[in-house]
Amino acid sequence: MDLSTTIAGIRFPSCFMNASGALCVTRDELLALGRSRAGAVVIKSMTVAPRDGNPTPRYYGFPAGSINSMGLPNLGYKAYAALIPELKAFGKPVIASVAGLCEDDFPTIAAAINAAKPDLIEVNLSCPNIPGKPQIGYDTEASERLLKRVRKVITVPMGVKLPPYFDPAHHAAMGAVIGRCGVDFLNLINSVGNGLVVDPDRETVVIKPKGGFGGLGGSIIKPVALANVRAFWKIFEGRIPIIGTGGVVNGVDAFEHLLCGASAVQIGTVLVEEGIDVFCRLETELAAQLNKKGYTGVADCRGKLREL
Ligand code: RRO
């Protein structure tokens, strides 16, 4: 079964990879991803300066998903730029994820990390967890301004990691922005921002930052992720490749993302909960599902979802 895929002209040996943030902050974690079955090494979203992130506890897993308010803990772009040659030596694509604490940070980081030649760059417009900083992806004008600035300095394929949208008007508005900014791929979706998980026994929130509010991931967000993959697949009629992220915990979940139009899938919560061997399980499960359905590979079933 052919589980390889191609995004913006870059070949991935497997369609499964980590979502930025999941086990990809430190050098050791990134090297472990390099050695694993993951189809790419996706680096944690980076800021100008290294950051410790928000106070702990800042991640909580529960049966149906997770909530996090990590607050962009990362080594800073200079450390990741220096690591990229070592990561590329594993022979699979390296995706750098650019974030920032203000608009001007993005082009600064994008230019420097682009010079280190990752295979692709993802621009994160959707971190929900910096106290006092709204998600850029919910502001179409700020998103367009920022994407036009980073596009000028990025020479490798450039993608955008978007927050979930919940109304077709918002899909259309962001679709129009994406169409004007030279975006090569989309990553849909980031966590569902500012959820609240309650522990009824302790009568408390479960994470410390922001009074317990945080980004939701895992099974509970799958229908939201699938809807966003499908909506943008339709808007661009399949012309902009999509990485589907959100709610993939087994091979059938991945199959659903592919049917909706994803070319690859990323995993966050299940990677954190199960560890790096999860890639092997997911490959086996997706191969079985594709085989059962008579598909020859990932490319074959992309976008094939039927409407009633
Ligand atoms: O670090 C985080 O708190 C974080 C980021 Br940058 C993001 O994009 N998505 C998320 O769920 N957490």
C-alpha cells in the first residue's frame, strides 16, 4: 500500500507526521521524530527568543481528547535554524513552523529560518494560548498583511496553519485572503481555542494558565477538523494541498481526513498520549482501511467524499 504523499512538490515517505507542538520542542524530541516512522519532522512553532511557556500544569489528556495552554515553549528560531541540517539528514521533509508575539516577529523569523532551508515553512496564525493575544487567523486583515510580508522572504513552499472556522462566511473570507497571498499549502486545524475542561470531583479547572481555558485537541474536535478540510478543499477545488490535523487517533480517522481532501495528516494528542510508536500503528490501520475499500494509496482516495 502506498502511504507516501506529495505536498507542494515535496515528497513525504508517509502521510502521517507530528503536529507542531507534539513532542517536537527539544533537539532530542526532534531527533526521535527523525528516527521514527513519521513522514516528516515538524518543528515546534518558534519565536524570536527562547521561551519557557506558560506555568504548569498546561496540558491535560482525557479519554475524548486534550486541552493545552503551553504558551509557545520553544528554543527560539536561532536554535532551530542550527538544527535543520541535522534533521534533514534523516531523509524526510523538515517543516519549520513560524510564530511570533507581534506582527513584526513573523518576517524576521521567516527570513532567518528560510535561510536554513527547511523543506517547507508553516506560518502559524492560530496559537490560542498567549494571554492577551488574539488568534491572528480570526482577523482577516491582519492575516493578509502578515502573509504578504512573509511571502516576500520565504522561498520554500509556504503553508498556513489556520484556526477552526465555524461559519461558511468565515471560510469564504479567509479563503479569499489565502487566494491573494501565494499560499502553497494549508494545515487545518489548530486546536479549538479557549475551551474549558472541568474536574467535577476536585471542582477545579485542569490546567493553570488563563483560568483553565485552553486549546482542545483529539477525538472531540474531529468533526470540526473534517469540516474545515472539506470547506477549504471545495473553495480551492483541490488546487491547494491540505494537511488535515485534528482528531486523528486511528487509521479510519486518517481515511476520513483524506476523503475530505487532505493529502497528509498530523497527530497531536494521540502522539503525546501514546508515544512515537503510534506512527507504526496508524500506518498499519490506514493501509488496512485503504485495502478494504479498494484504494491503492493516499493519492487515490483524496477528496473522494460523496454527498447525498
Ligand atoms: O504553544 C501553544 O500553546 C500552542 C500553540 Br503555539 C498552537 O499553535 N496551538 C496550541 O494548541 N498550543
